[in-house]
Amino acid sequence: MLRVIADALPAEARIFVGVTDPIDPVVETPEQVRDRILEAARHLPAERLGTCDDCGFAPFADDVSTSRETAFAKIAARLEGTRLAEEALGL
């Protein structure tokens, strides 16, 4: 999928890659997040990559499947993993 996106990527576009799964109760490690970003950077220009939480953490009606603590832990892992990827990519 990343190769398809790369082939269709307009010159001015920035691509945001979902690096955490808001439905999975397991919190990703910063290293897992870093590795997902580095995988995306093999196909997409690293300087135009952004990270996000896959589908976000917005609650739907009575959905309480992801606790506030888990959501914030996943966001913290995304931030630290993004920092690690920036360092690995020399950005």
C-alpha cells in the first residue's frame, strides 16, 4: 500500500501514517512505533511523513474499549517513537 501511495503522491502532499492501534489494548512501544515509521520511510519521502494514531481515539456513543490512560500511553509512545525515527533518519 505504501508503494501505491508513493506512486500517486502529489509533490506538495504530506502523508500521515497511523502508527498506533487505538482498538488494541496493548500499548505499542516507542521502538515498535519507530520501526513502523522507518518502514514507511522506505517507500515515502521521510521529510514529508507525519504520524498519527490509526483512526484516532474519539469515542463512539457508549464505546469505552480504550481507557483514557491507555489512549494517553499510546500517544506518548507515538511521540517518543516519532522522535526515535527522526533521529534514525537524521531529520
